[in-house]
Amino acid sequence: MAEIDPVISVRGLRNAFGDQVIHDNLDLDVRAGEILGVVGGSGTGKSVLMRSIIGLQEPEAGEITVLGTSMRGKEEDEAFEVRKRWGVMFQGGALFSTLTVAENVQVPLREFYPQFDRELLEEIARYKIQLSGLPPEAAHKYPSELSGGMKKRAGLARSLAMDPELLFLDEPTAGLDPIGASKFDELTRSLQDTLGLTVFLITHDLDTLYAICDRVAVIADKRVIAIGKIDELLSTDHPWIHEYFSGPRGRAARLGHERQI
């Protein structure tokens, strides 16, 4: 059987800020229908990698292909068509403070489909808010009126506005209590199963990695040093991987996961 092309393919990526090299010859493939967790120490450029893939960071070198389209040097109208097919939840939700939750959800719809009338926009926003697990009354609230967990879900609702095939989540459970984080994990997996999403998920949360990630990519030494299931990563001898997954928190997360299955 022929191997299916990856949804995201990164080859030879180099990112630098002045003399500081963040990535050098980084390669990564993300498979269709998987939740890929992306981990690495502080300063390894996890968010920079995501921003490079979605076109917010221009790399110095390398090739990036998303949904079968080469993204580097792409004309705006061609990139526009690919951007319709993904959704992004930035760290903290990145909501517009002067807009209600419903209006925040409508932002990408207004950009890509200016012909949609107000009634249709409101109907789509209501559905996406419900899909994210927020109560209907949240639609009319402003970000300042929301709890941290509700802001996350509002950001998720906006990322789902365009019915994406590909979803980028940047630290979705950061700042949440364990119960809230666990519920967000369950929601992510449920949405991935129901909607057939491919999910690129940046996280430090070991519980999230064990609970919902099909594979994990580890960034260190300016590149992806390992990618695979957690059990496969545990067999590697890189010191950061060993310390991360076999330290006290890693052992606790693994034990908690084993108790649940």
C-alpha cells in the first residue's frame, strides 16, 4: 500500500534572530489524522516552528509543505486558499479584548468570506461556541468576563470557525488546573475523532502527552532529535529526553496514564 503524503512536511528549516540560531536543518512530518505533541526545553523554538509553518515567521532556509502545497515564496492568493484549511489557537487564546466571544469567532469568517451575512455569521458562531463546550450565554461576553478555562475554549471555538482540516494548538492547557486541563484534553481528542482533524499540539504538559498524543516530536539541539510514540522515545539515550520523561513528573504522568487504561 502506498504511503500517504504527510499533512505537514518540513525539510532543512533554519530560523535565526541575528546571531542566535533557533533551528538548523530541522525536519518534521505530521501524519494525517494524528495528534502530534511537540515538546522541547525553553528557547528551543516550538512556537517559532509553528509560526514558520503558518507563515508568520519567514525562515532563512528550508522547505515547508502544508496540505500538499509548498508554502515558501507562495503568492498571497495561493497561500490564502491553504490558510482556509487550518485553524490556530495561540497561547492564552489571543482573543480581541474589544470583541465578544461570538465576534471573536467571526473574525476569520469575515476575512475569508466577506459575503456572509450577519445572520449566518451569528449562526456559525453559536455552533462553534457550543462545539467548544462553552455555554450559549458566553457568546455575548467579553474576554475580561471569562475565566482562564473559558478563554481557552473561546480561542478554540475561533480556531474551529473555518471547519479546518488541520488544527494548531499552542500550549492549550497552560495555566489550567488539573481538572480543567484534563477536560480540555478530552475535548481535543473528541473533536479530533469527530471532525477527523490533524492536530499539531505544542505542550509542556506530560499528562496531555500521555492522554491524547499519538506521537511526540522532541526539539533539542536546534532540530527534531526524535519522533514517535512515548514508549519509543523512552528507549533513546538523549539526556534531555531521559530527564523529561523519566524524571519525577514524567514517572507520575506515566503511572497515572497506566492506571486509566
